[in-house]
Amino acid sequence: MAKIIINKSHYFHNLQTITNHIGDKNKIAVVLKDNAYGHGLLEIAKLANEFGIKNAVVRNVEEAKKIETLFEQILILADSNLESYSHTFHIAINGFEDIKRLPEKTNVHLKVDTGMHRNGFLLEELEEAIHGLLEKKLILTGVFTHFRSADELSCEFFWQRSVFIQAKNLVESICEKLFLPIPKFHCANSSALFRFKNYNFDMARIGIAQYGYLDTNPIFDNPELKPVMSLWANKIVTRELKKNQKVGYSGKFVADENIKISTYDVGYGDGFLRLNGDKQYYTPKGYRVLGKVSMDNISVDSIEDEICIFDDVKELAKIHNTISYEITTTLNPNLPKEVR
Ligand SMILES: *Cc1c(COP(=O)(O)O)cnc(C)c1O
């Protein structure tokens, strides 16, 4: 069966690199949403815990419950089913609707819209939002924002950062006026963190960098990260493909000599995005994936029993015209994980 291997030393290398930049591992919140970007929620949560990470970010309560005992604080980004919550959980408030929905005494982080305009409160709405929290007896534990183009070479990052600093000052003065404790402030994701020389907010939400990627403009002084995940497949059968014979759907690959080929047990049904045979993909050992990827298997010019399909998804991201996030996140959660 195909499987995913998680490289523990690469993972720890990345967490250490992030820690060195941010200066304190207590400031790191590992983003584990969507099955830890396809790496396996529990596997990655346990490793992060072993490294000493205390904060995590997930998408919903279901994910949070699975890792509840491994972290001191878990930020839940978007959930509409908040019947059951624990004191470890902190819920992101994305708008006035959220304030109405939440049960009393819930810990909340207010999302500030500093320019991405997906969700969150504008600066002029913050005072009303905080009063709304008080009325509903919600506990303000954090205030955060998200950058829309920290990975690109533009001044937008600086503009959003200055809007967030204004929001921070504003929230601090509102809290002082109302005798509320000052919440934690956080803004950076992976690419934003590495654009700060000195990150002096309380927390950063680190997703992709912990997994070994940073799809950032190479002009920035990017750290050396190591991809954590590799995908492995097992041989189903080997056969000979004679010169001029074709293999797979549409006969996209044509042998220009007699070659030995094998099918391996991974396909787009496992979330390994379909290569359509137009662009050549080579495995890390230099084997060619031949023609189109099928639902449950692929043809490769190898006879090995087990092969590594990828140990770095940058090339696949390029071929599929997407970002490394999508290549790892679409992998089927049912693929077995092995931590080494
Ligand atoms: C997914 C997400 C992150 C992590 O982003 P990376 O680019 O993977 O580091 C941080 N903050 C929010 C709000 C997110 O949704």
C-alpha cells in the first residue's frame, strides 16, 4: 500500500529554524488545519508537542478535540458548531454574526481586517465588537490579522502591518478603559514571519514553513527548510513495453525502445493530482512517470518493489501550476503515515 513517511529530523530542523527567527518557541502556533496540510494531524501534533510547542491552530472543533491534550492553547479558525468547547480552545471571531452565535465564557480571538477583506473587523468597528463581546460574556484572549501578500514583492505587507499596529494600539486603549486584560496579538503566517527582522508580537501562526516550504519570492532572505513529507508506492506488476507500444489512458506515453515498466499503487484517488502526460515528471531517483496518472495506479519505468514518488513537492507544484500547499493538502487522509 502507498504511504506517507514523515521525516522527524527534518520537522525538528524546521521548527528549530523558525524558533531561531522568532526567538522563543512559546510564540509559535503550529497551524494543523486540514489534516496538518495532508501530513497527518495526530502525527504532526505529537511531534510538535515533543519539540515543546504549546500553541496550535486548526480549522474546526473536531480537529481541536483530537489534539486537545497536546497543547495549552488551540485557536479554531472557522466553525459554526460550537456546542462543546474546552478552556484550551479559543475561537476566531470573524464578524458580528460570530459574536451572536457563541456560548458565554468562550475564549475568543478577534480577527481584524487590515486589508485582505475576506473577513474580520475594520478598525472603526473594533470598539463596538469589544462591547459586543462583553455583553455576551465572551473572553477576549487574542487579536489577530492575516496578510494577503506577504509572499510577494510589494509594499502591501508594510501597509497591512502598520494598520495592524494601529489596531493593536486601539484595542489596548479600549481594554484599559474597560479594565479588561490585554489580549495576545498575532499577525504573521510563515512568509510574513520571515519578513520581520524582529517579530515583537505575542504569537505567529506557522503553517507551511514547519512542513519545509516557503512559496515566497526568492528575493527575500529565506531560511533553509527541509520538506517533511515523502510519498511512497508499492509495485503491483512489472511488464515489458515493446518499442512503439503505448501505456495508459489515451496511450499518452510511447516507448521509443523496449523497456521494463511497472505499475505502482498510487493514483489521483489518493489525492496525488493527475499528471496528464503533457509534462514529464521524474521521481527523486530519476524514474519517469509514464503517461497519464490513473485513479489508483501509475506506470513508471522502474522495477523496484517500492519507490519514492516525491520527497519534495516543489516540482509537482510547478507542473500543476499551483502552490506546494495544494499538493500536500489534497493527499487522501487515509494514506498510512509512518514517522521516522
Ligand atoms: C492557514 C493559515 C495560516 C498559516 O499560513 P502559512 O502560509 O501556511 O504559514 C495562518 N493564519 C491563518 C488565518 C490561516 O488561515
